[in-house]
Amino acid sequence: MDILSWDGTLSSGDFRLAACAFMQKWKSVMSAFPPWSWVPCPKQPWGASASHDVEGYLSLENIILSCYAQEEHDEISCPQKEETSCSEKEELIDIATLSNCSKVPYYDLHIIYSASYRVPVLFFRAYYSDGEPLGFNAIEKDLPAHSAKALLDSKWTFITQEEHPYLNRPWFKLHPCGTSEWMKLLFHVDVSVAKNGVTIELYLLSWLSVVGQVVGLRIPLEMLNQP
Amino acid sequence: MAAHDSEGSILVFAQFQSKVDEGFWHRLSSLKLNKLGIDDSPIPITGFYAPWSHPQVPNNLTLLAQSLPTELSEQSSTAATSHGNRNRCPVQGTLYNMNTIESFHALDKKNLLKEEAKKIWDDMHTGKAVEDSALLSRFLLISFADLKNWTFHYWFAFPALVLDPPATLVDLRRASEYFSLEEAESVSAACNEWRNSSFTAEVPFFLVSIDPNSQATVKHLKDWETCQSDGHKLLFGFYDPCHLPNNPGWPLRNFLALICVRWSLKSVRFLCYRENRGFADLGLSLVGEALITVSQGWREHQCLPNAVGWEHNKGRQVSRCINLAKSMDPTRLAISAADLNLKLMRWRALPSLNLDALSSIKCLLLGAGTLGCQVARMLLAWGVRKITLLDNGRVAMSNPLRQSLYTLDDCLNGGEFKATAAVKSLTRIFPAVDAEGIVMAIPMPGHPVPNHEEDSVLEDCRRLHDLIDSHDAVFLLTDTRESRWLPTLLCANTNKITITAALGFDSFLVMRHGAGPFSSNHDFRAEAANALSAIGNVARIDSDGRQRLGCYFCNDVIAPIDSTANRTLDQQCTVTRPGLAPIASALAVELLVGILHHPQGIFADGEVANSSSNGSSEQPLGILPHQIRGSLSQFSQMMLVGHSSNSCTACSSTVVSEYQERGMEFIIQAINHPTYLEDLTGLTELMKSASSFNLDWDNETDLEEDDDCVQV
């Protein structure tokens, strides 16, 4: 791909290719995290469908992104006697009750291709361990302050709540309208690209290295330079 | 509680914890609305869990959207077939979803738990639990879905049969400490194989048999007899969702009960199988030995042991509650989508857009006809939430075509009141709008009031006064000239943002009124200067030496009179080209937005296109005109500036101060005697003198360029 004429976007077929390459690379370098998986989706019957249409998205679910992971949980050693609100007599000594006061947020990340912007879009949501969803304010508090804030205030990123295209529920997403512009910039300044040209395989990783920061996901730079 | 170095202490288990994915509630709501209705019979559901693999937090028993049967399936007797994978071992459960909060609280929890425990007990005795060991982890869920508030009350129970007396713990340590190196390696390999095979990955209870050569194999529970006769070292393994170093997880409870019932063992060596990143981790897994000392009688099938297992909520045995309005309530979703639209506009194109001002401004629309309907819609689009419409008419059959808030239904049975119908329509479009309808006529000069009606007219005047007082911006959208008089006066009195739109057959006028004569910006300097100018025919100047902009009546040389009498039918109906109203309404609202974003608000100068560039005209929204006059026949538009007239019958200081002094008495007088206003303002004199000599319009104050002269 000629970098000078490239507009920062990706075709839907390329997205599929990029996704496969991305999943491989991720497994090898980001071993602290579980692997991404590809979720196939049924084609929308009403869509402007061609046979090469993307039929799925990348998913990484149930991960802990915040600083919480490093904190010590103080609830471990406090088994409690339970009070019953059902009238049955319970055996008090028999049950170690872990009071589930620890509110550890989990994140689900989906990377979904946008046909109208021709770029990937990051969808995410957060919830506590009992399933209760986090609102955006709570997420903001939870994420590493420095990088997230800078990105949130920038003119390149904009977090909105919109309906997930496949799951029909509101998820948060990073609005894609600035993506192609900064992807182009990103590849312009990347030295290895100047050497090798823009490759599909690197697209998603590079993209995620930027947007991932909004959700506190750090991708080490050396991952991007590996062949 | 159960330290590994103390002999014979009671074995204490870490309770299962639940996690309900939002999708489950969505699916349940939809099932309830579309299929179940008020049917509250038990529903078979599937939960999912897996061995612990997360740092520091336990693996929960999870319910997802697919935990519920799909709406299309007719079988409700069998639980959903496994949708699991190695990270989602399916477990059967029963859901009791109640119809009211009272019935939810009134459920006999003890009994329900007993019933569910009995199922497990029976499965143990019949051997079903050996065949399908996931049955040992059956669970129960009771719930109440409040679909008005999108709140879900729920409570899980993980029934565990209580050993009586309880099992004691002889030993508990890390598996890596228990096994020899060779054994550990072999056990890990065997477990990984078990976990990776699609036949066995979802089987959460198994046997680990280690031969004298330290080779381990993992087997199904039903192979126990064979293993027994082998004489090899045997451990009872299970997927342990718990993460604690000193406690095994909940599934072990029923596992021990099964072992006791089926195979009458007194001493059980168990393996709490836990993983790290998808692979067996014997450093995290635990191996322990438990002693079971129950009596023979306890094991009898017909004697159901006690069961425990209602989930604790923050240490207490109470139900949980979750509110999902933000993601399920359509009104909330509509609000956030509307906000999103405006925020996008601000982000991409107009960073100085003041969304707070727009969402908090209160707009009063006088007239809910062709103009009123369009203005209301445009305001909604700009994020205005508080809209009051005033109109005393009813929706007529011809209205829906041009008045965009009405449909045929509003015309039936004599027609709904426009103000009411408009509010209903706005609320249907955007439920979060705060819309109010006032059915009232505006008192007008030239339409004298009979004595017996005077009180009600006075009442209307006062009401109008209060309405204007309690809003921030007023749109004059009525269909006669005289109906605009009183509102103009009242707005000038209180310096409200006032915008007029008026239609001719193929032309329109949209303008913003200037500030009133006694705006708070003035100081006593202006008062003095104005006192001087009262002598001449000079327009009021404000403290900055500028003239204030005029109102709708400032150009008039006659007072508002009854314009409706003696007109032909089509004139009375104000027939206009249909395209005019939408254009004029749109401009009126854009003008309002411009005023809100201008640092001087209603005191802003009127600008025209091509005005010389000075700092003040560089507003992000563009210029802020005073008057826009458009012509459809020319497809053209021009901007004008007119300054206030000292003889204005609506906004001049004479009139406003008269109103301030005499209030309603003055209003009634003006209504009943239209020439009164002309006399008061000196228009009568003016007209007389105009016919006697030429009036020199040049005067001492600095007028703007010729372009800005008042045009009629």
C-alpha cells in the first residue's frame, strides 16, 4: 500500500485479514491477557451485502483493566456468620461467607468494522463481578487517569453510547470519525512503516495501541515492530 | 477457619457467587412481555461457570442471555441444551419469576430450597448425578422484574446438602506441595487434556487416578468402581471457582455428599482444580483430605438432609436489586441519543456550542399553528426541553397538512384544542420534553371587551404577564398583527428575548425585538440623556450610546387595530405559500440560538451580511441579524436593522412606563380605545404635523449608515 495515497481506511476484506494477524500477534506478545476471539455473526438480511462482507467481530471479554487488579483484597480473611432472613436454622460455622464488597470492574471489548467509515471501531462496556453495569462516570474513575484523560479531551476521540450493531444493547464506543485521519498520521511517523510500507497485518495493532489507551490497555511498542 | 495445620477443624467452604449479565435481564424482559405474560411457572435456565483463572477474584456462576430458553422454542420442560465451552460449563437451574414484589417476598424460600435440594438428593441416589455430574451444582433463582422502572430484584440459591455432623478437614495444601514433581507434571498434563477435549471440558467433577509410576489419568465419576479395584492413588477432582488459598469452593459440598451416599467413603482426598490462563496450575490448586462421619441414617434416601445455600449479599442474607433503566428504558435511550447528536455537533464543528443554555432555556410559543408547530419541532432539535404553547383554537380539518404536529385524529369530534394536541404530539416525538399547553386567547386592541367579559380578559392579561415572566424566550407566532401587541409590551417590560415571525402570501418577516426601554444595563446617565431626548423625536439611546433595536411595531405609524373585520375569507385565513412557514420558523429558531450564543444577548447590534469585519461579528454561529425579510417569489432574503421608535405603541418608554404605573387599567383602556395609544405616544400629533411641514429626520445622535434606516 502506497503510504502517500493511503487514506487511513481499511476494506472489509482487509479487516478480516487484519483480525487474524492481530489475534496471532496478541497471543504471542500480550500473554498476560487472555486471547481475542473471533465471533461470527449472521449476515443482516437487509444489508447491502456482498459476499465479502465482514461477518463477525473480535471479542475480548471479562478482563480486568484497572488498577484494581493490583490491589490487595481485604475481604479474604473475614468469614462471617450469616443472619438469616429465611427462617431456617443455618449452620453458622459451616460457611465461609465472602462478603462480595469488592467492586472489581470487568471489561468486555469488541472490535467491530464500520462499513460507512471503513475503519474498526472499539466497543466496550464494564460491569461489576455480579453483573451490574458501570455507567460512564464510574468507568472514567476506574481507568488510569493520565492517559485516558488526555485522550478523552483530544479532538481525535469521542466516547458515545450507542447500540451495539449485533447485540442490540447500548455499549460505549469510540466514535470512528477521526480514526482514518490519525491512522494516516500514525503510519506516517512510524519508521518501520517507512521501511516496509503499510501492511494490513499491523493495522489493528497500531490502531489498538492508540484507542486501547482510552480503556487503559497498554500495548508495548516493541510489539509493533516485530516482523 | 480451616488452616491446613490444624487437625479436625470443620471444613469451611467459600460460597458460590453469582453474576448476571445485562443480556439476561433484557432477554427475561422480552420473554415476559412477549411470551410469558402473567405465567409464573418455573422456567428452566442454564448457568455457566468454570475453574478459577482470574487473578484475585473468584469465578462466578454466570447467567447470560442464552441462559433463558429462546422465545421460539416450545419445550419448556427441558432445560436449554448446553451452549457451553470449556470456559462455560453449563449447569441446570430453575427460575421462579414472580409478577409482583409482594409475591416475590412471599415466596417460601425454605421450601423452594428444599425442593431444589431434593432434586439433587434424588439424582445422587438414582445415580444420575454420577452420569451427569453437573447436576450436583443445580441452582435456584427467584426474581421479580419491574418493567416500569427497569428494576430487577433477584436472589440466587446454590443448594448444598448439609452433612450432619459437618465434614472435618484433616489437611489442605497446595497441590504442588502434595504431589511429587513427576506426579504433578502428569496430573497437569492429564487435566489439560481433559479440559481441552470437547467431550470432557464441560464435565466439572472427575476422578484423578495415579498409578505407581506416577502417571495420572483423569476419569469420569462412573469409572469409580474400576478405579477402586485398581488400588491406585485416587483423588476426587472438581472445577473450583474459588480463589482462596485456605478454602475449597462450594461445589465440593455436594460432591462430598455424593461420595458419601454412593460409595460410603469416610475419608476423601479431593483436588480443587484451578487454572491460570487456561492451563492447570497446581500451585493455585489445592489438595485436601476430609473426614465424613455421618450416621447411616443420614444416607437414607427418604431422609432428605437439611440444605443451605441462599446467596449472601454483602454478608447478609437478603435479595439483590439492579436497576437497568439507563440501558433499557427507551426514554432514557432517546435522551442520550439526542444529547449525543448535539455533542457530536459541538465536538466536530462548533466547540463553543452552549448545550447547557439550550437545554435549560424556557420557551413560550404564542400560537400553535403553522409557525408554532414548526418552531416547536426546531426547538426540540436544538435540545430545548421546556416548551409552552399558547393557543385558543381547535385543530381544524385543513390544519394537519400545514401544521406539523397534528394528524387527522386531532380533528375529529370538533377538533382537539391545539395547545393540548401539540403537547401530546411533542411528547410522542420526544418523551423527555417538558411541554405545556395553555388554552387561552390573547387580548387584543381594537377588539373591545364587553363589560361582562372584562374580568375574564383581565385574568387573561395577568396570566399572560405571568407566563412571560416565567419563561426566558417568547415567540410571537400568531396570525394577526394586533395579537402581538400585548405580548410585545409585556416582553419589553421585562426584557425577554422576543422573536416575531409573520407571514404574507409569499413573503415573511422574522425579527428579534430589541431590549426594552428600561433594561437593567442602563444607569442614571442614560436616564438623563433620555430625558433630554424626550424633547426631540430621537430614539432612546442606551448607556453605550447605541440605539436599541426596534420591535415589530416600531415601524408603524398607526396603532394596531382590528385587522380581521372587513377582510375577505381568504385574507382572514392568512393563506400563504406552504414553503414560507417552515422557512420562517427555522430562521426564528436559529435566530434564538444566535442570541443565546452572543455575548451581548438581546443587546447585540443588528448585523447584516457583508458588514465590515470587526471583532463582534466573528461569532462562531455567524452574524446575528435584527430583521430578516424574505420573498419566495424572488427566492431571496434580506437583512435589515431598525431602531426603536419613540412613538412605538408597544415598546416606547411612554407606553411601557404607563403600563408600569397603571397596569391592567392601562391595558383595558388600550384594548377598548385603539386611538388612545396613538394619542399617548404622540402619533396623532405626528401625523398631523407630518401633513403640515417636512420633518427633518437627521438628528443629533449618530445614526448608522443609510443601509440601516428603518424600512416599512
